[in-house]
Amino acid sequence: MFLVIDIGNTLRKAAVFDEDGLVVAQCHWECVDDLLHVVAPYEIQACIVSTVREEGSQLVAALNRYFQTLLFSASLPLPITLCYDTPRTLGTDRIACAVGAHSLFPDRTVLAIQAGTCLVADLVTAKGEYLGGSIAPGLHMRFTALAEGTARLPLVEPRPDAEVLGKSTEASILSGVIHGIHFEIDGMIEHYGEQFPDLQTVLTGGDATLLKNSIKNPIFAAPNLVLFGLYRILKFNASDC
């Protein structure tokens, strides 16, 4: 069994994968004891930790007492090639997402889109070349920015049934944010599709469920894409564990 840990801007997530890449357990966790309790029934061969916070080294040191653990960084050997000007500034979640998407569709160019705290797009060719992508504010960040950056606009909760033509202030905010992201995603898909006719789009992240049914271009929804990518990276480095 393989344990993968993804510490993002909002949540700490973990999953146990079997040899075939299937999730046998997953959880959100706050402290190491909680995490160890969840994984106790499984014989963990190796673990990988990906984090956007500063706690990575301490967590790896704590977990190494129980099983061999890697701290993921762009310098770790990867099953894709990073064709990026500043690979050391590239978020580990973006790399893992790209690896996961390429693993799902190894013979196609893949546009991996994360709809979470940020709206992040990453492009990987059928040759396994990571070319780069884009970062924009995510759904909730846009609602918050409108409320906090203006004098009178309210903070609105997202809804999947937002009309394109808003007939009230709340409805107009819903339209601008939710359908703005829909149009943004469709625009990216069409832009990259002109350059790569074999393009496959994969959507993941906490807001993917809210957005996926209103995107007009075909997409493949993969809720655990970052975790799956981390599993593939861990397997790729298994001899080092």
C-alpha cells in the first residue's frame, strides 16, 4: 500500500492506494495522530508528502518513524518532463495534477484544470512534456473579492442554477462569477484545442462538481487527480523509498 498526502491552501488530504492505483481509504486530517489512526489497518510501503505550506520537513521526519517518506519537490524524478522556465517555483499540486492527467490519458495532449482556491490550468503533451499553464482566482476568491473590494456589493454563496442574465444584484454577481469561470474554461479548451486537435480536458478540485455540467466542451471529471498524480510519482520513485 502507498500513502499520499496533499496539504493545500485550505485542506489536508490523504489517501491510501493499492498496487493497482485504486483508492482504498482517504480522509481529511488535522494532526499526525489522526492520520496514523486512519492508515493503521494498512501495511504502508512508502509515503509521499506534497505541501504548499512550510510544515513539510517536520511532517516527513514524523512519518519516517513509521514508514519511508518522501517530500515532493520539482527536483524529484518525474514521469513527465518539465518544460517550464522556473521549475522550482512550480507548485507541487500543479505537477501532481499534470502527472495524474497524463497517466490517465498517456496518448493525448491533456489540459488539466483544478477548480479550487485558484483556477489552475496545466498543459501536458502526448509526449509527456509539461508546457505550463495559467493561474487565476478561484470561485470563492472571486465572490470574496467583490464583497471586500467594494462598498456595497454583498458576499454571495455560489449556486449551480445561476442564470446568465442576472436580474438582481445577487443574481448579477452569481452570473459574473460562475458563468465567467464557465466561459473562461471553455475559452481555454477552445484555444488549446486549435493547437492540439487530440486535446483531452480533465477537471478536478473542490468546485468541479458545481462547474462541470455547465461547461459546453467535453471534459473528464477526476475528483482525486492530484492524489492520483502523487501516487504515480511515488511509484516512479519507489526504488528510492
